[in-house]
Amino acid sequence: MAELKKETGSQALPLSDATLAELPPAILRPAYDRAALTAGIVHIGLGNFHRAHQAWYVHRLMQAGGARDWAIIGASVRPEDEAHRQRLLAQNCLSTLIELDPTHTSAEIVGSMIGFVPIEPGHRALIRQMADPAIRIVSMTVTEGGYFLNPATKSFDPSHEDIVHDAQALHAPRTAFGAILAALKIRRDANAGPFTCQSCDNLPGNGAILREVVIGLAKLADPGLAAWVEETVSFPNSMVDCIVPATGPGERALAESMGVADQAPVTHENFRQWVIEDDFCAGRPPLEKAGVTFSRSVHAFEAMKLRILNGGHQIIAAPGELLGCETIAETMQEAPIKALFRKVALREIAPHLHDIPGSSPSDYVDLVESRFANPAIHDTVRRVAFDGASRHTGAVLPVIRDAVALDAPFEGLMLSQALWSHMCAGTRENGSAIAPNDPLWESLTKAARAAQSDPQAWLAQREIYGALADVPRVRESFGKWLTRLHRIGIRQTLN
């Protein structure tokens, strides 16, 4: 993307197809005829990450003259996303991507999304769209907590009330997975063939998990449909990587200062990576031409990214919140937090990882450290710390389990658990209150406050820790660190 220099006194133009040609020349924009695009992908959970990542890769192919039949239709199963849908529809589903490099800022208009289906009870419009034979990929970013998994085992939980509902009423589902099954059923009955289901969420084995959830629900709803899905539908694993902050007034003001009035701009770092298994039952765009890596060894890429970057985020977010840091970059300016990340990543996480093409675990630690410290990225501690119950169980606890099995060091990782507990008690070091920041906040806070007098009350959350709560080394280490945090404070404990 070209660097932007806003002309003094220039007026920001509302973003739309009609104004593209009038935007400042430094803003890159679609060079293709958007009116000629046809849809090939439906994406469920159309937030900032998708628009800065998957949508950008497809846009890049379109800029090179290809993928004109792979445009994206947005979707959501959450009524609260209706305002976001309206914002995007008002600007013809265009998005301004603003790259925040430490040395410069640049912008590009991405046009690979061409529609956003209505959000409605029963998801009829979404089902109709996915049932269209032109749709060959249904992808999703619904966050780690959106897959109806048991937090401790990370396996499909068929007892959730929404899953029970969908199994009995597939014609009017509540969940994205129910809608997917309803569309696949229509396609099977019409002999229209399946589509690929593609998870773009930060989960180990995200494709395998999506497969387990979709087929698990299908077995409850329609065993015959389950057998057809199992035989015909692809669920490729993938690793996605790009730091994308939430959008607020500051981001909208930044876009406006560049000459574009975008109600939903996206800021992102100057790094992207996407590694995918090449397993697409209904075809795919040639994403390798846009920089995507297709590999049979997604797990090695995924493990390194999830454990060092996503796990690292959780390791630094809790002490950052407790010390009143607003952004991740600010946490990295706190010498004790920065040292904690580096020591834990190099000594306790990296030894359990393998090299990937072009990078060793220690190289990746250096890369992630520099990305976390990027002062241009206003990625809030609160965003990163949100839903720790899903994020710790997905990225941190698996490393602790490996360390227990191998009798390897895990003191820093257990300190991270004590810091998380301390944060969930709801009070910062300076005495100010921490607002609820987790779907399970009430139960987490109850356990954290009980742990102030009995540290094991935190580990007793079996739905999170499972059998780890019974390991003497785990219990001893956690109790030691939590007691020390209460006695001498955050910085002194970290030092």
C-alpha cells in the first residue's frame, strides 16, 4: 500500500462505489469492475480480522485480474451485528484498510465483499445464500469461544441449549453450524454438491474442530445427512496471523484524516500470514498467487503461532490490565512484562515447538516481540484479554500439559495463570475496578476471590483446568505465585 499524505484542507469523502475515483490518489482502490463480480464465498462473522485478512487476499487476486467469481458475501448469526451490517451496506461493502507500520501509515480500499445477507431469526436468508450452488466455500471467524466446545477437553459439547434446539429444528436454526447443515441438506437433496467449510479462527486444528462440530450436530439432527457430510464436505485446517485492533472513534478519525469517511475502517499491522491445507471439495481461488502458503504441515505453523503469539498475548494481557496499561504496545514498555514474555516464550514454550520453513521458534519469538511492541498499533489490552476462558485453554494450558508430561519447566506459565486469576478478581494494582471482560466473568470472579484465601479454588474450575488441577507440581506452583502476587504486588513478583 502506498504511503498517504493528506492534502491540507481537503474534504473527506464518504466511502462508496460512486466516490472511489474521487478519493486521494495515494489511497489504493479496486482496479477491477466490482459490478462484474459474482459470489463464491460466504463468510460468517464478518469482523475486522476477516476484512484485513481473508478479504484482502481475495481482493489481491482480483487486483491481479483473477478470482472474479470468488467475491464474498458477509453473514452473521448475531442480532447485535445488524448495525455493523448497515454500516457496510451503506458504503457498498467497501472497507478501508489502514496499515500501521512504525515508520509510516498507508491505506487501501478493499472491494472483494459484495453483499451482507439479512440477519434474522431462523437465518433463512443465510441458508438460501449458502444453498446457492455458486457458493463453494463457507468460511467463518466466530472466535475461539463460538464452537460449542467443552473448555477443558476442547471437544464438541452436544448439551448446549442452542445445539439441542438446532438438532430438533434444523429448518430454523439458532447457530451458524445449524444454518450450514440446513444449507448442505438443501444442496444434497438438489444434487447440487457440497461446499468447503473453512474455519479462520485461532484454534489448534480449527478445521478438525469445525468438522467435529458440524458432523456432531448432524448426527443429532439427521444421521443420513451426517454420513453425506462426512463423505463429501472438506474442512481444511488453517493458520491465520495478523494483528487487527478493534475499530473506534480514533480509527474512524484516522481514515477521515486521510480523505475517506469510512464508518467501519480497519487498522492492521504490516504483517500477514495464512497457511492452509489444500483440501477444498468444491474448488478454491488460487490464493497461493496472493501469498498464501498451502502446506500439509499446517500444525507446525499453527502450534508456533498459537502458543507464542496467542499464548503470549494472554501472558502479557493480565499483568498489563493489572498495571493499568491501555495497549499491548504499552505492556511491552513495562520492563518486567516484556521480560516475562521473552523468558516464558524462549524457555517454556519454544522447546515444545518445531522449526517451520524460514523460521525457528526463537526467530518467531523475536518477530512476535517486535510486533507486540509496535507503537502504531492501538491494540487494547482489554480486547486481547477478552474471553480468557477460551484463550487460555486454547493457547496456554496445552503448553502446561506438555510440560507436565515431559517434566519440563513451567513456572512462568503458572505465574501467567496466577496473574489471570488476580485480574479476574476485578481490581487493578492501583485499586481501580476492572470491568467484566469474559462471557464467564461472574464465575471467574467468584473463583478468583475465593482463591485469595484458598489458591486451589481457582484451579478447581474443572471446566477449564480438568486433570491439571490434580497435579501436585501445578497446585504448588500456582499457590506460590498467587500468594506472592497478593503479598508483594505485580512488579516485584515479576522481577
